[in-house]
Amino acid sequence: MTVFQSAWNAESTVALQRREAMLARIAALRALEERSAAASAKSRPAFDKRGQLLPRERVALLLDAGAPWLGLCSLAGYLQDSKDAAQSVPGGGVVAGIGFVSGVRCMVVASDSGIEAGAVQAMGLEKILRVQEIALQNKLPFIHLVESAGANLMRYRVEGFVHGGSLFRNLARLSAAGIPVITVQHGSGTAGGAYMPGLSDVVIMVRKRSRAFLAGPPLLMAATGEVATEEELGGAEMHAGVSGLGEQLADDDRHALGLAREVVARTSWSNRPPAKADHRQGAIDSIATEENPSEPLYPADELLGLVPGDLRQPIDMHEVIARLVDGSDFLPFKALYGAATVCVQASIDGHAVGIISNNGPIDVAGANKATHFIQWMCQLGHPIVYLQNTTGYMVGKESEQAGMIKHGSKMIQAVTNATVPQITIQCGASFGAGNYGMCGRGYAPRFLFSWPSAKTAVMGGEQAARTMQIVGDAALARKGLVPDPAQSQAQYDKIVAMFEAQADVFYTSGLVLDDGVIDPRDTRAVLAECLAMCADAELRQLRPMQFGVARM
């Protein structure tokens, strides 16, 4: 055992100041999430009048009571629907996450029809596409609770229409891969939205509430002059008894969700095949002994005080790792070589992992070390967890002459082609090519979550502003001109403000550049759930088909 001996004083003035700053950020995060729920809840009178449940009530009834729920992309669309931070409503008009339904871990997506009648938002589409990809990678049944007004024609963008086709393509990919796609049609599905049930394996419709048609009555009249009621065109009873689009007909939302739970139960899916599950559980039990306890020796609460608000202040990421891994026990890899790049072997909730983190820029030795370590983890078959906290790759004459470009490229090659699941947590700085080498969004990690302290940018705002200032001054000098100090400072301040605003984690999460912002204290639980999904996916044997289930 290599148990880490912490040198961190969680009661120091610095730690307490950092803790208060982090708690303030967490409070801001929860307030934004609550804003979305509150906006949806304003529609309760209309839902009650129709005898319907609110979207979040539907999700709660579908899920197993007391089972884990991992919400995804809760800030999607933040500052994209409105530039006014006080008015922006995050969530993208979609509730999404991973939870258990009848004992089966599933991807659950619900139209937030309490907001703009569930109209598709640009970042809401990005959110759905992302969670579909997660479901496909991790072999999770996909359950969609649909009630959507479709595209908002007043905000029509042709690229949204074209890009939106990927949503339906992904449903076909999921089904063809052998992953169940189940839709509960709580309300309307018009035009492209009608393909949600059309591309599902099983569809549950609600009597007198569900609608699915390629053209609703207004469009039908405008296009052909034909007059028809919604029930005739696409009502639940018509689809259940005439078109064959619906497999199950429910009396109301509650009945529909009960049927969905039964459909999932009858898939006979479990989260691990029994024979291999017994073997794996035995391995977990052997790890969780008194000599090697499963819980870290140091409380997760101390993570709040570890990360500074000013990311230029140093932090020893070994202290973070010690509060995440089983028994605070980890084995360093090349500890004295490329020391600013931290590589260790450990376990999280019984899952063997390799962890890569940063105590500074990635230098030549650090890049070579990380490349070696990634290959070692691939040989062992251990998932890799990246804890990002870097200003990027080392620059300067000495670094360039030592071959920083080619050695950094080797690390990026290794990250790109790793054969094991990779999970990224953005803890602090994620700047420059360090974002790439540490498995940022562009490198398709299986999951990527951020702490409220995270910042992502090509470089720091001050560095970007100073760079542009130097370039501008040089251009003026070539013309024989002298820069105006006031104008130069105004441009400097403008560039800093632009970079800082876009680097903020709430902004980047609003663009769906992560899978969600999490409380640092929840990191171990989130990683444990993600690692369990990866392990289950590895063991699960699917029955892929040449095509998805075709509706009869």
C-alpha cells in the first residue's frame, strides 16, 4: 500500500477563503438549475387542467425511488437564449440524465414542455445529441418522454433543421446496435418530432393527449386544403388501432410511465451478466477490506478549500487525488521524472484506474511520461481519469529546442488512440493545447464534468490581450506611429473581458462543452457511477442488427 500523507491544512485561512469562494460558486450553480425548474413549474395550472404531470414529475415517477441519478448538461443553453445573465434559463428545454428504471441503468430524456411548450432549442438539440452518444457508447437503453411543440418557427435557422437530422440518425444507430429505444408520447410530436416515435422500438401513447403527425391541421390546410382534426391525423387511439405506431395505450401520464417501467423490466436487461458479475463483485469485496478501505482517508468536504479562485496560485493535485481514491492509496508512476505531470495508479469504488493530472505546465518529460502511462493503462485495460489543471504545454527556447512539439504530439496521439475508457474532470485551468493533451471535449472522453472553478480557453485573457498589444504596437511602429495609451488600454481591457467571460465554466457548460458542472464533493460518486457504466458496457453483449427495429 502507498497511502498518501496529506500536508494540507483544511482549517487554514487560505483554505477557508477558498472554501467560501467555492461554496458561492456552487450556490450560483444551484440557483441556475433551480431557475430552469421554476420556469417549468410556472406551467403547472395548465398541466393540472389537462390532467398531466410536469416533466420533472414524469422523470421522478419513471425512475426507481432512491436509486442514483446522474443529471447531465443542466446548464445547456445558458447565456445562449439571452445575453442577460439574470434572464437566461439554462437546460435547453430538456431534462436529461442517467438513472435506474426497473433495476436497469438507462439514459432518460424528457422534453421540458413547461417551457415554451417543449419547443426545440439550439443547445437543447446539442444536449440530446450528446446524451444519445453517451447512451450508445455505454450501451444504455434510451427512454424519451416526448411532448414538444417542435421547432420554434419564429427562431428558425436552416442549420438547425439540417443538423437536427442527426437526432433521428442516432435513434436508428441505437436500435441497430441492439440498444432498446423506448418513447412515451405524452403530448404532441409534429413534423420531424413525429420521427421520435417512428424511430423507437416501443412507443407508449396517452389517450386523448398524444399526437404524432407529419403535418398538423394548420399546415395540412395550408399545403393541401384538407381539413382534419388532430385526433384523425395523429391521435393516440388512431395510432394504437389504425396506423400501428403505438404499441401501448395508456389512460394518463402515470399509467404511461408505469407501462414504460414494465417494458424496461421485460427487456430482461441487467447491469451485469450474472456469471461475470459474481466474479467482479468478488474482486470488489476483496479490495474493500480493513487493510484497504473503500473510502478515502480524508473527507471530500476538504476539496472545497483546495482549488484557488486565482488559477495562477499553485495546488498539489496529489491532495485532490487522495480525497477521491479508495483508502487514499495510490502508486505514483515516474514520480521524479516530469514531476509537474502527475500519473498514478489507484482504485475508485473498487474500479482500477490510472489518473493523470497536472501540477503545472506539461514539459517534455511530462509529455513522454504521460504517453508511456497511457500505453501502460491500455495494456492493463484500466480506464484513465484526467484531472485537468494545466496552463498548457511548456513554451520557450529551451522547450522548443528539446522538441516540445513532437513530444506533445506523442501525448496527443496516445490520448486520441487510447483503447480504454477515458473520463475527464476539469478541476482548474484548461488552457491551450493542454486541453487537448488532457483529453478535453475534442478528444471524445467517455464522460467530461467540470468543477465550478474550471476555466477553459486557448490562453489566459491577460496573455491574449498582451499578445495583441505587442502585435498592434509593432504594426504602428512599422508605420512610424506611436500607440495611444488610452486606446491601447481600452483594447487590452476589452480583450481580457472577452476571454474571461468565455472561459467561465458556466458559459462553456452552456455551450455543452462538458456533461455538467458538479460539486467537487460529488466527484468520487460521479466517477464511481461512470466507471460502473464503463465496466457494465464492457461486459454487456448486445445483439446488433443490420437495421434498427422497423415499425410494422
